[in-house]
Amino acid sequence: MTIRHRLLTTSPLFSLVKEAHPDFETADKALAYAIEGYCRAISDLASMDGFSSFYVIEETERTLRAVGLSYFLPSGHLPIELRFKATESEVTFVARVGRNDEKWSDMTEKKQWSSVYLFATEHHAPNWNWAQPIAGSLRSK
């Protein structure tokens, strides 16, 4: 079973993902929604309220790396990088969220989107500062 399949089918939001995205096995939008379900269950990411952009930038059978722009209450849109690794018994993650500091807030919304896209395509170093990484194991439904 691939990491994508595990993330999709064990997400706390799986029934909603499957209903909203009949092509859930291949749609990155469905994967973003499934991952959002996990993030809401992680105390340090619980204020996340969805992705406004989401890019899978690296995927193998056992690993997945994604970058996006997420809305966090009360901070607003912030960049996020998520790395997942599957073993026989669990799926581990490392998440990094951009800081809502002067460097980030001085950019226009268009520049923020462009920066996240260019970082996702690995054509650009991040134009923001990262908070401390958050790591752990995912709890499935």
C-alpha cells in the first residue's frame, strides 16, 4: 500500500474526502483535504483551516513531501512543508510552518503565493523564516 493510499484511507476525514472526490486516489486536492484532517488532530497545527494552495513535490511508495499555503487562525496564510514516511507499523511526519514575522508580512499576497510556488518547484529558497519543526506519528481514524 502506498503512502498516498494510507494517508487518504486512514484520514479522520476519509468519508468526506471520498464523497467530495470520487477520484480520491489520484487527486492532490483530495490528498490535501485528507492531510488537513490529520493536521487538525495535531495540537501544534490545530488552528489550521485548510490549504489555499497545495503541491506534492516528491512522492515515492513510502515517502511524500508537500508544500502549501495554509490558513492558520489567527495568523492568516502561512507556508507549510509536510514530510511523511511510512513504515510497516506507522506513518511519521515532520511539519514546518512559516513564521508570521516581518519578513513574511512585508510581502504582498501575490508575492507570498509566488514564493511558495517557487519553493515547491525547488526553483527558489524560501522567502520566509521557519518555526521549529513539529514531528510525530499520525493517528488514523
